[in-house]
Amino acid sequence: MHPAPFVRVFLIGGALLALAACAGSPRPIASAPAPTAPVPSEPVTIGIAAINDFHGNLEPPKQAAMLPDGQGGTASVPAGGAAYLATAVRQVRAQYPHHLTIAAGDLMGSSPLASALFLDEPAVEVMNRIGLDFNAVGNHEFDYGVPELLRKQSGGCAQHTERRPCQVEPFRGAQFRFLAANTVNRADGRTLFPGTALRSFGSGPGKVTVGLIGLTLKGTSDLVNSKVNAAVAFNDEAETANALVGSLKAQGADAVILVIHEGGRTSGDPDPNGCNALSGGIRPILDRLDRRVDLVISGHTHWAYVCEVAQPGRDQPLLLTSAGLWGEYVTDIAIQIDPVTHRMVGRRAKNVIVQSEAYNSPLRAIPNSAVVPRFSPDPDIAGYVARYVAASQAYVKRPVGWLAEPLEKAEGDAWGTGGRLGNLIADAQLEASRGAGARIACTNPFGIRRSLLPGPDHVVTYGDLYLVQPFGSELITLTLTGAELKEALEQQLDKDAPEQLLACSAGFIQTIDRSRPIGDRVVGATLDGAPIDPAQSYRITVNAYLANGGDSFAAFVKGRERTIGMTDIAALEAYLKPAQPIRSASREVRVKDLRPELKTNNLKAPPGITY
């Protein structure tokens, strides 16, 4: 991880001394002009260590990052964990006398219990200790509400949620700055946090200044609860950024960096430093972005990529990066700024895998890899994390039920489906809501966060369930007509969001054909063998996120006669509680795919697998 050497040459302007002769008497030597300051002739290099979507993963998450092995295959590398991430970030920064450490959102929220039980205070404090400079607020920063997010910045122990803050230690708040240019208070029209920042490096003629714009995705409004939406609005990303570039330039920014919690996905074999067929929400934003933006650091999709994105009117492609999730990567970025022309004249980036410790799971062993370097854990961070892990054990280790076999989170070619684990969750949610009249239950595969791995004695702990479903989302049973249900199913395959086939309960079978036009790709749907009647009403259970239109399933918002039930994790716990017989997930294929070769989520392997 050593950068190409940069040589700085200075041209020193001296004084010319002139002697003039005059008849009769000598004239004094003319006084020399004051020496001019050195003019640097080489660019100034600024290093950036960038992360995103840490999600409070204090411990190594038993995550295998995937990358080419150099021999035509794929290597699995155990990656992540705060102590290892701290070392990796430190090594990236050590290459550069001038540096920044930046996060593109979701440092917290959807976190393992060691952080979530304590309102993600330890996730913030870990970033303080790592030396984070800025974080562009993501959608999950709003999981605890706006007042609590403000406390995350300012510190203190004021209680804004059901959970008590400062359980382990006083909370000093983020020592780094949250940025949120497009998050606007509805009451006064001001941004919730500053939208921009300036950071200067060097001095005199060699001084250069970097301007930053921080954004979350406009679609955050679909991902947060009604109280958040009542307090703040999320404005258009490109319009917001473009309106701020001129101001940053006027304040002396030589380079402008957009840090945005929105991203893309790539296709084909996993390559954290590749960019095959980039798609996703970031693309239309880039197409509209002011050409004076020099670099985009992104997040949200949990993908790792380094992209060169062509834009009309730009001399060279725009550099776009993302560092996966859970601290599995840190992006090593170097930009070069010419202090004479006040322009960025060079840049490079690569994703560094944060290889941590080998591990075993009920599914397989993941040893350390010689393909990429290993990092040692930072002892200060490791000790700090251990305090919170110990404080969480009573919750994490509590037995809650039994499961016959490990169930893997669907990945690879099955990305965007629920697999057998999705079947189990949907069946549990139907069982939990039969009293509300439910006949069908469906869950969103993107909300299934990890594999469900019981112990060797088939025991499932609360910590196991929480890793799979960390949101605590209430189940909503609502009424839709068959026609409205068909509309919701069509939204699985539209272009408003990545393809995602709902995991639904036993007895509900749908048939899809991607060769048909958008809006007419669900060619059949049956319940207990009978076709869904467009005019008939059906009671359907979904989580509150889907019920409010999350993941672009707007048709569920039409649901009537809403009954609020238990949370998703409570439903799964109740389903697995009986010891006899031990539950086993259905192998039933509940989506019949007539044209699988037309699938748009064309992943040959996942960007990272959780075992």
C-alpha cells in the first residue's frame, strides 16, 4: 500500500542586481526587490481513507469478502471488525502527510447487539478513536429518531428512546462532523447538520483546500418512520449538490468531493476494484452532477467498487468509490491538487480488504488468505469493544428455540430472493398473524441480514435471530384486493429499485416471466392452488417497512384495515420455540421463474458472504 513517489520541485525566484555606470562618479548599487515566495511546481497529494455502512459491527462479523485470486478463481477472505479496521485505516493514512478519513453513512443502525443495546454509542466512540473526520448521514442514522441523532453529534445522556443511554459510560458524542446537505428541518427550512465543509492542507503558496458535500439518499423518506418524516425532508441529491459547488469554489475549494449515502451495484465475478455494468440509484445522480465535482465517495448498497464514470463535458472520467459494508474494506484514495492552477490533476483509488481473523461456522471454515495482507487488531479498540461485548452477553446468549439445520442467507444467483431462510421467516410471520385474519405473509429479502446458524445442539439464541432481523419491525396485517396484490408483485420487477422477489408463506405461489413488459411480468399467482381473484379481498401480513412503501413497494401503502402485531423477531422466536418437533425450513420453491436467464441481478458470486 505504498503510493507512487511524488517529487516536489521548487523554483526559487532571486533578485537581479544591476550595475549602471555614469560618467564622473559611480552610482550606488540598486536595492534588490524582496525575494518572492517559493512557487511549488508539483501537485500536493492528499490521502483519503473512506468507509461506509459500518452498521455498528464492533466485532469481526464472520464475513467473507470475495475477490479474484489471480488464478481465474475467487478467494474468500475473513474480513471486518472495528479493531482490524482501525489498523487498516491507520496504515492507509500513514502513506500520506496530508489525509482525511471519511464515511459515507450508516455508521450505526441495523447493528449487532453489542452496539444496538447501547444505542450505538460504542459505534460512535469507535469512530472517534479511529479518527474519523466526517460522516455523510445515512438512512440508518435516523433509526432512533431525529432528537437521538442530534444527541449522537452533541453527546450527553438525555433519553429520547425507550432504551436508556449511557449504560456503560458517559457519552461524549461524535468528535467528527455529520454532514447532511439535503436533510432539511420542516419547521425552519435549515439543514439538520451542516451540508458542507472545507479542509486546508499546507501553507503559503503550497496551500490547497478540499471542499466536501455530504448527502443522504432522497429515498430515505421511504426508509424511516413517520416521526422522522414529520420532522425533516430529504431533498433531491443532484440539485442540492449542484447548488453548493459554486459556494465551495468561491470559498477557495481547489477540489470538491461529494460524500453520498447512495450507491450502485456491479455484475459478474466479484471484484472490489472493478466496475462491471454499474447500475443503481447513483447512476442518474452522476449524470446530472456538476462537472466541477472531482470525486464521489458512495455507500448504501453494501457493494465494493472503484469506477471510472464517463460524463459529457469532463476531461477525464469521474472517480466513484464504495467500500462494501461492516468494515470489510477501506478505500485508499489519493488525489493530487495543483496549488498554482487550483485544480485536481490526478487521482487513484483501490479497495483494501480488512483481513481479520479466521473463523468456523456450522456451514464451513474460512481460513486466512495469502492473497491479501492480514491486519493485526488495534489493542485500544479491541479492549474497548470487549467491554461492550461483555455487557451484551446476557441478551446475546439467551436460548430462544431450536432449528434443525443452518440456513444460509441467499446470495450469488439467488441474490434478491429469500431462499429457504425467507420461507422460514414468512411462515413464522403468517403463524404470528393468523389471529388478525392473515392468509399470506411476505417479507423483503433485502431485510434478511445474515444467515441463521444454530449451535451444534440445534439451539438458537436471541443473538442469532437478531443478526438475521435486527430492525424490530412490527408486523402489519392489511387488506388488499387481488388486483392491488398483483400491483405489489409487479413492483418486484420494475425499474424503480433493484429486482427483489418477495419471500412469501406456504401455499402462495407466483409465476414470473421477465420477457413480458414491465407491469405485466407476474403471469400467475395462486393461494392454496386457487388463482388470486382480482376482485376478492385478501388479508396479507408484511413488516411495517413494506407496509409503508419501503423498497419501492408502494402498492402496500394502499392496504386497509391495518392491524399491528408483534415484531418480526418476536414472530420468528415464537415459531422456533417448540422443541418438538424441531423446525425445519421448507424447500418449496414459491416463485416459478419462466425466464431466469433474463434476471437483471446478474451476480455470479456475492460481493461478500456472511456465514
